[in-house]
Amino acid sequence: MGIQKMLEFLEAAVGAPYVYGGTGKLCTPDYRRARAAQYPAMAGNIRKFCPVLSGKTASCGRCKYKGRPAYDCAQLVKAAFKAAGVLMPSGATSQWKAKAAWAYQGRITGAAARHVCVLFRQEADGKTMAHAGISLGNGFVIDARGHAVGVIKSRLTAYPWTHMAVPRGFPVPDALVGKEPESPAPQQPLPAPDVHSLRLAVGDRGQMVRLLQTQLIRLGYPLPRYGADGIYGRETACAVVAFQKVTGLLDDGTAGPDTMKRLFPKLEPKAQDNLQSDEEYALSFTM
């Protein structure tokens, strides 16, 4: 299988735009209009990050995405496999369910950082794969992260991946050969704090900072250097500022009540009873 061709394709794709439903066609205002019409629920973000459709400019002349193909996360994975001569379905969940394509599937392990494989983030429902990307086997991942950042290359630890799948024909880590995926040990449910009343700032540490960082990463504001380490440093503050600018909030880099309310819409009481980790807690909020 053409692993090298896949990796070359992915490296060349870094910097391309993310458009929900994007299949690799050139990013133009007309293409974005068509995707916005096809996916009304995502129309706001599809238009917001286009300088023409957002009303910032009259043409694509200086747009950084001019002449670049547009992808969403699963279509980038599909295109990368196509470059390697392998056909994959569309949609992250459909890709995960394509059992014949995988030599190994299971919860993510440390082997994901050392081997080329496909990574997934599973929603709290335990069924839906909400995001997909490809580990380069060197500690980095390339994925179409979201409308705000496009296709990026970041450290594997900078995003809350939950599952991994090794394609057939790819080297399978020795530790996974012939083994069934192990289920993670059950953890005590986390308490459900009132995140809307929090005020987090540079210098703060702990579980709530890590929760904030996990949600920022999930929403497309990467923390490539330190990831969700539970320390509110300059990188986290810059990501908060980026989120505040996009949402029209005061961009002071402090995650106060107004910012937290936008980051975390109200959590249904029933969902609070079944949270198993910081990542699942963050993922239980829906935008």
C-alpha cells in the first residue's frame, strides 16, 4: 500500500481550508454557497470564514485559501487513502464501521504516536465518530480541524482522540498483534460544576483549565505545543482570544462567565450523571 504517497498528500494538504461537506474541490465563494445550501445547519460557519461571503472583501484576491481544495475531516481521510490507491467511504462513522478496511481497531494507545494510523474522536453516545485524522507515526497528526483553522498539522496530544484504526497493509504495532482491544478501566463520574460561573486566567491550573483546553481544541482552536495540560498559559490565552474574536466577545484572553457560556452551552441534568472523563465532559456539550 502506498503509505509514502498518503503522507506526501497529507503534508501538501496542510493549510487547505475546512468546509463542511468539502470533497476536495477548489474553494470558491460559489462552492461555499453550494455547501451552505446543502448543509443549512453549518451555513453560518461556511460563510463566516470566506472573505467574500462574509462581506470583508469583494474578491478572493488575497484570500489565503485561493486555489486550494476544501475538505472536511472525513473527506480529507478519504482523499489521503485515494492517494494510496485505497477506496474509503465518506463520513467518519462510516469509515470506522468499514471493518474490512482495518487490520486493527480499538481505543487509542501509545502506539498511535509511533505508527501511521487513522485516529477518531468518538462522541459521548459511544456510537458516533465525530472527527477523524491521520497519525503520521512521528507524534504528529494531520486533520481538517474546523472552519476556523482548516487543515493543520499538530501534536497528537493536542486533541482528545479516543480511537485508532490501522489500515490493512500497514504495519500493525507488535503490542496490538493478535490482541483484542482492551476496554479502559471505569472511572468515578466527575462532578458537574457550574462552568458558567468560572473565571479562568493565565496562571490558573487544574481540572477546569484542562476542561477549557479540551473544549477549545474540540471547537477548532488548537493548542499544538502543550495541548490540554491543565495549565493556563500564553498558548491557552491566545486560543481564548481567537474564540472571543470569532464570537464577538471582549478579547481579553480571560475565560470569564460570558466566554464560558459561549464555550459550554447548558448541559442537560441527565447527561451530568454519566460523565467518565474530562474529555467526555467537554464533549457532552453541544454547540
